[in-house]
Amino acid sequence: MGGLQYGHLPMLLVPAGPMPSGISNREKNQVRERFAKGEVTHEELLASELLAYHSPGTCTFYGTANSNQLMAEMLGVHLPGASFVNADTPLRDALTKAAASRVAAITHLGSTYTPLAEVISEKAVVNAMVGLLATGGSTNETMHLVAIAKAAGILIDWDDFAKLSAAVPLLVRIYPNGAGDINAFQQAGGMALLIRELLEGGFLHEDVQTVAGPGFSRYVEQPVLAKGKAEWQDGTKQSSDLSVIAALAKPFAPVSGIKVLTGNLGRAIMKISALADGENTCVEAPAMVFHSQQELEQAFKAERMNRDLIAVVRFQGPRANGMPELHKLLTPLAVLMERGYQVGLVTDGRLSGASGKVPFAIHCTPEALAGGLLAKVENGDLIRMDARASLLELKVDAATLAQRQAASPPPESDAPGHALFAPLRRLLSGAEEGASVVFAR
């Protein structure tokens, strides 16, 4: 976004790459759930986390970090195949040197001047959306990519994601959408194979400009190490693990992972690619209202959540508190589901691509602090979230809602950073508009 304010300049992104696999993500999350139940100690939890996060590089599950790396390659601002080469390896170092050489070559001093404004085009943005959807990537990208596109003067919204999601097949299953991790994706064929399948299926625009040159077909090649330097060769044409990357002729699902829910509560995003065989995409239950993830944690520990419920966590949107990651919600809600309860989540906050089996309606807009009906929800109100019908509904009659007062937001944090950015938060757009400020030049 910063680079696009100076779109006449070239820019090339150099990804970190993921760390090698440690313990499996499923095993890591099982320990977290057992800790939430009081079945393992803090020391055992810490030992598990150290086995999962054990070296430089992004984490190995398909969360926001790895979704960002995939999306950057789909936009054409990575070198081909650079996204998921492990950090701190000879090939990773060679790719960094190759990136430095290439970005110099695409300046006005080189022979192939390629400003960023020519790379981030409407077709490149569509390619990024398609790649994200076909792999069941992070829901955070429904804001990040909107904001990036807006910085380039391109307007997209959640309806665009929903329309593409209905047309693009799900070709990748990696955690939290499957058992394998991002390294399993790389070993099965990685970006070169994914792009090849999507190009052959007619789901991508080939006629785009990239930092590697014109045409997206360059990205069906993969990097290899040759005499200490990165070279490119034709990528694999078939998946070596069909449980991780499916063939286009036999996808995991005919539609990919994003649903837009709409109703009197506003508009929200639901990720369905992580829900087993489309289960739990419809939940109707009484609301249990919280103003922070810490409140929910306390209610869970006090055994007050052992029932069917839809947790409503509000005042977590861009203007309220800058929309922090609500990662603490996932484990207690997953434990409640394991206990047999019908569980859902509605929030104007955000969760990453790590969100798994819990059905949720997130990024709810307008947020509670900006006049959203979420501010009028009370404990016990019936809520229906239904991905099949694209519905998010507070089942309380309009006359009753008209008489209710909107809840007051919690007191603002006295943390220095929170106060410092208060003026900026008041300028932020809603989640569907990218939760961002784009300053005119």
C-alpha cells in the first residue's frame, strides 16, 4: 500500500518463507484445548509451542502470513515460486540475491523498467482473489486485498469474493482446512502446480505484467539451486499428494471457501472451507454477549458456557480498538463444540486463517461502534447464521429493537499506543472497505 502511493517506482517483495515443520498443527491445537480444559500444565503447553514454533520463518499452518505470501505471488510481486521455500536455507538465500538483482533490473536504470502501477492491475487483483479462494486462505485477506486494491485505485468488495468463490473450485487442503501444512503443499507441487491448474482451467488472467516479466505463465516454473544461484525450471505437472493439492478434474469441492452473510445484523464473512464437508454452516442459538475475548475466556473457565450459544463479541472493529486478532476465542469455542453443544460466533472483530471448525460470522459491518445493530444484541436473543442461505439474522422484532438503547462501548484502554492512534481509528473505513485510510496525494 505504501509502494502504491509512489506507483511509478518499481517494487519487488522478498518473502521470508516458512519454517520447517515441527509437531503437527493438529497436535499443537490438541495440547491447547487440553490446557483450556485444565488437563495439561502451563509448562507442557510451552513445551508444545516451542516444538511448533522452533526456527526462523513463518508458521506452518495456512494462516494470514502464508496467505499473504501466496497472495503476493498471485499479484506478481514475488519472483516465481519464492513464496514457500523454507527460511534460512541456501535456496532461500539465493532467491533473496536474485530478488535484489531483479529489482535493480526493473528500475529506469535497467532494460526492463517495470513500475509497481503496471503490476497491480485489475487482472492481477482478480488472480490474487482466485488463488486465495482456491486454497481456502485467510479471511483477513478479505480486508487486506480490498485495501491494497483501493491503494491502486481499484474497487472490490465482498460481493466480488462471493461471486468468485461460487465459481472457483477448492484445490488445496492444508491446515486448518486439512491435515497437511504449508510444507506439504510445497512438496506436493506448490505454487507452480496450483497456478498451472488454475491457468489451464481458465480461472486466471495470463496477460498480466509481473516483476518477472510479462505473462503469468512464467509462474508455472519453480526455482532450484544451481551452483549457489537460483535458476528456474518447469514445475511439476501432477500433484504428488492428492490429499493436499487436488487435480482440477477432481477438486475437493466445486466451490471455494468464502461466504458473505447478510441480514439485519449487517454483512459478515464466513469461511466454509475449514468446516468438514460443509457441516455446521447453519447455526441458530441464543446469544451470549461479550465486550472482549478476555470476558469470553473468563466465562468459559467459570463453566458458564456449557450450552448451545452464539457468542457475540462486539466493539472489536476498526474504529473501536483497531480490530486486533481475536485468537483467544478459538480454543474455548472448539472445546464447547467437542462437548456436543451447538456453537457459533458473531463479531465485528477478525480472526486469521487459523480459524477452523467453529462456524463464525466475522468482520461484521457496520461495527457496533459505528451504529451496527450488534450494539443492541442482548443475552438470550436468538441469532441465526446460515451460510447456505447467506443469512445473518437477529430474530428480534423491529418494534422491540427500536425501543432498545445501544450498549455503551467498554472504557478505552489507557495503554500509550491505544491513545496515540485514537485519532487515526476515527478515520478508518469499515471492514468491507478494507478497514483502512488511504490518503489522497
